[in-house]
Amino acid sequence: MGSKKKKNNIYNYPLYKIFIWSGLDVFIALLIVCAVIALLVGLYGRLNEDKMELMLFSFAMVILFSYTPAMLSLIKLWRQEHILKIYWKDREDFNSRAEDRDWYLSCNRGGFLLYHRQYIKRILSSSVVEQTSDLGRERVHCIKFEDICSKEHTVKFSSLNDEKRFLRWYKKMPYSKNNQAQ
């Protein structure tokens, strides 16, 4: 018998790659803006020490703002792992379908969502909220759940499909080697 080969998808990545991947799109967009500003400063003005400091500060802000949501996601995950004593690195359900896995993983809204099925005690509600920003209005799908410590959390999704995928995952039986999808 041959060994099962792991499928190449984000679920098989180590945590540091998920962290990098989740903030990468925002990082690239902000980096392009930073590069355009640097180009304009270089073309239309002399590059002195003050302008160089401003460009370095802008680059530092690009890194900070693009990876803040991912860092918050990472902190939430570490707290969850600490409570459960179940760690992302120890998962075994690589070849299972997404809804059959113990961990729910989604890169969403500049960060990532990573929850273990045992961390969620029950789903409390599901709603659609309209949020306004500088770019206009946005419909956000929210699920409120209670964790095993009886604390309430709200998870936000950018689409109804993402919300449904999360609910489908939550309702499935937890993974074990005996009920693994063949």
C-alpha cells in the first residue's frame, strides 16, 4: 500500500505561511501605492534626508497596516490552542473534505479565520449587517457563537457563501480516523 499524498492547498500550510499569505494582497496593494509615491518624490523633487525618512516611515506603515488583521487572527488562534490544548501543527485530517476537518480555515477580510470544532460550544445567531466605509457600503455576514469558556464571539464573512460554508463545517461530525472520508 502506498502512502496518501497530501493535497497542495492552504490547509496543508504551516501557520507562518498562512500568516504571510493572508496579508499579502493588502501588503502588495499598499506597497504599490508606496512605490508610486516614492517615484513621484524622486521625479518631482530632490531626494533629501527628510523625504527618505518619510518614505521609510510609509513603508513601515505598509507592513503594519497590511499584517495587523493577520496578527490579530494569530493571537486569537494562540488563545484558542492554549484553551483546548489542541494545536494546528498536530492536525491529521489533510486528505479530508473541508467540511469534515476539525479545523475551519479561511483567509477573509485581510486576515484569516482558524477555528477548531471543539472550541465552538454553540451557534447563537446569524445576521447581515451593512457597514459603511470610505469606499461605500458593504454587506457583512455575521455569525455569533459561544466558545467553551462561555464567551461570545462574532465572526464576519464577506459573502453569504462563506457564511454557509462555515455553518456546513460546524454541523459536521468531528474528525476521527474511524469516520475519515475515503
